[in-house]
Amino acid sequence: MAHEVERKFLVRSDTWRSGGEGQPYRQGYLLNSEFRTVRVRLSDRSAWLTIKGARVGVTRPEFEYSIPVGDAEDMLATLCDGSLVEKTRYRVPLGAHVWEVDEFHADNAGLVLAEIELRHEAETFERPEWLGQEVSDDPRYYSGRLSREPFSSWRERST
């Protein structure tokens, strides 16, 4: 079985920007529950269907499959619950790892998260100076939750 070991952090400054081009993504959820998600993701020229199981710590089962771009566009337009999650992903190499920094747009504008995928939960990694608070255990920052409760609604509730 395929597994994903991922830690997620807030980003506290723009010093991670290296001038490289980011990859825009749009994604939506066909199934979006606490225990499993089925996501369709579309980039410029590629699309994927991803199935994820429940988290145990920072590990969860994950299966990802390429699908035709036209199918992904149709699914995003007709089958997804909640709002689409739109973001630009930047890959930032550091030490033995590559950080993925997601700058969110539309309903989640203003949110910037960094993720690192590890081989196992106890693996050590270099922490860049721009890294903020860890939010791996905070479900508000999961993309599935952001499709149902966008970041913009958090600000509305807190004012």
C-alpha cells in the first residue's frame, strides 16, 4: 500500500521565493470526509485522481492516478462538493528535501503553507528560516477542509 508522510507548516515570510515559476493547480473533492477523500487535481497540462485515507499521526494511505485533462475539467465543473481550491505550488530545494510551498488564491487567498514529504515520521529535515508554526495536526489547513471552510471565512468569523 502507498503511504504519504507529510508535515505542514505556516509560512512567515516571503524569503522562500527564489524567482522560479510556480505551477498553478485547481482541485476539487468528489468525496470529502474525515476518514477519506477523493480529489481531482488539474494543472496546465496534466490531471490526477487522488484517493487518501484517514491520518494516523502524519501518515495516511495515498493512491494517485493520471487521468485525461478533459475528464478532470468535467469533474471539476460538475461533480465536486464545496468550492474549488486554487493555488500556485512552488518547489523549494533545501538540503536533502524539497519543500512544496502553496500560495492559495480565490476563497483561500492570503494563506501560504509549506509541506514536506518524508520517508518516515521520525525522519529529520532542515528547517528553513521562513518556516512558521507547524499545522500538521490542525485539520483546518487540510485542502479538503479548505474547500468546505475557506480561509476567507475564518477572517469573517474572527471579526
